[in-house]
Amino acid sequence: MISRVILTSLLLTVSAGCVQDEAPDFCKNHYLFHAEHAAASARLNITMSDNGDIQSVLAMPGAVLQQSASFLGDVANVYTLETATQCTPATTATSRGPDMVRATYTSECGVDNKIGQVNVLLFESLPELEEVIVDVTTPATQKHFAIHRQCSSAIFRLE
């Protein structure tokens, strides 16, 4: 016969395991919460044209950017691209409105160049930033995902 202490301990262990399995995983189930905070997220749109020009626009809610927007003047503070061949350094234009900060980056990467990976670096400079929604469009593909401070990888399911 199992003693009451062992049985109680066993039941607590089993029920604790069930509670953990039923607890929502924020990164895995991000699509359930995304609409609630999407408006407060930064957005980075990267578009590569057929001739290899890259136009990127970063739009960030002013509330997220409490410090000077001057660091946005250098694309290396915002993101890096891993491409097949090196691109020219980006030219930058920034503007600040009452509720939004915009930065536009333009660079030439050459025909037949490919974007292998986008590395978003904003979390290092902005501790108050929680999420960046990223759109990457090339002549061959389009990707839409979010990067969240709490998640170790990109989140592709947003709805």
C-alpha cells in the first residue's frame, strides 16, 4: 500500500507537470498576443529591387525611442545584411514626428546579389524596445516575421 505522503507527493508532481504543459508559451503562441501590442512595435521594411538596390524604412513609435534618434543615422546600429557580395554603405535620412521616428536607408548591392540573413541590432541600443516587425522583400521572395526580446528565434506566425 502506498503511503499518503508518497501518494500526495506523486499527485503534486504529476499535476505540476500538467500545469507546465498547459501554461502558454509566449514565443510559440505569440500570434495569440501579437495584435495587442503590434501598434507599439518598431517596423523594419527591407526591399531589394531587381537591380540590387536596397531601400529600408524603420518606423519606430516615439514612445519607444526615449533617447536621441541620432544613433539611427548609422545603419550599422539598426541592422546588418548578410549578402552574397558586399553592398555599398547605406545613405540615411531620419525624421521625427510627434508620435513616430522614421529612418530610411538606401544602398546598392548589385544585380544578382542575394540577401542571406537580416540581423536586427536595435535591442542592443534600445532596452525599452520589446519587438520589431520585419518585412523583407526581394525579387525572389517575401518574408514577414517578428523578433521579440523574449524569444530566441524569429516568429513567423503572427496571426
